[in-house]
Amino acid sequence: MPLTPSLFIVPTPIGNLGDITLRALEVLKKVDLVLAEDTRKSGLLLKHFGISQSMQSFHNFNEHRKVAQLIEKMHKGEKMALISDAGTPGISDPGFLLVRECLKNDIPIECLPGPTAFIPALVKSGFSLDRFVFEGFLPHKKGRLSRLQKLNQDERTMVFYESPHRLIKTLKQLAEHLGPERRASVSRELTKIHEQTITSCLKDIITYYSEHKVRGEFVIVVEGKKTK
């Protein structure tokens, strides 16, 4: 079937390459250009699946400069796929700006369903899934503490992303503002060989990671405040 939209948002595996969908592969093989957060990393993915489409870098540091040019090319009929290093573009990754500009310019967009790290971590936590809030990465400096203070009374399950070198700091701040006994679930290296999930109270999780090497990318899921 011919491609209809001009821009395809294509999720890619967060670890296990077997998680890519048949539809994602079909789109990546047919578009004129693949926009990638890191062309070297994504190049390995495309090569693995025998895809040789043209690639161009599109990341947080050049997206503002490149958007107008990409919009112009799509107006002329080029079909593009946007991918990130892992997961769904736009979820704590570049993508929002390009999607917004496409909508402003009446350029058709299609977002394929696919992998994103916080969903398996959220489901594996065993916490309530009726209502949850995705916080992504907390601000590094400005606004960080005020964000944590606002979450203190939140009854929804909370989901955060964190890098290995900030994990313990973030866990300690969560314990400080939400309480050391608040239950949490920390997942790392999801879908990979060394996948691991630890579910306990924040103080025990802090103790564990203070005694073990902190490696991989992390998803922190924190139980919402209990209602009486």
C-alpha cells in the first residue's frame, strides 16, 4: 500500500531488537528520509534489518534549525520517518517541535504504536494503573524541589526517568519529600539481558543501590499517596 502521511513517528526497540513491529520496518523501508536522534546508533538498527534509507540527524541541539527545511521538503512530497535512540519519539526525546510544526502547516502525521520504557515498568510495579502521571526526567536544578513538593499529595502513581549517575540523588529526594516508607519500583535495562526490577519502600531501594553498582537506564515508579 502507498504511504499516505508525510511524517511517520516510528517507535524503535528500547533494548530487544525483536520488539520492533512489522509495520515499523515497512515504513522505514519506504520513506525517503529517516530522521534519527543519533545516526550512528540508529544506523546499526537499520543495518540489522537490511534497511538502507537515507538518514539525517535530528536531535535537541539542531531541531530548531532544521524544522523549517524539513517542513518545506515534506510540502514538496518527501516522506519522512522520525525515530529516536530508543522508544517512542517525543516521550522524553526529540519530536514535539516537529510534530507541532507539521500540524501548523497541515502536513499529515501518523504515529505508529510501539515500545516505550515507562509502560512495562509501570505494569510490573504492581501499583494502581487506574490513574498515573508521567513526569519523565525531573528538572536538574530550577524547579526541581518545587516539583517534588507538589507531588507529595498526589494520589496517582508517579513515573520518572533517571540516568545512572543521578539515580541515588533522585531516590533520596523522593524519600525526603514523599516519605522513606513510600513504596516504589525501580526498573533498569528493560527488555535487555540484565533487566532488573526492585520493588520496596524508598529507603530500602536507596540502601540497595548504595551497595551495588548503578548501571543502565532507569524507570522509577512511585506509589501515590494513600487515602484514608
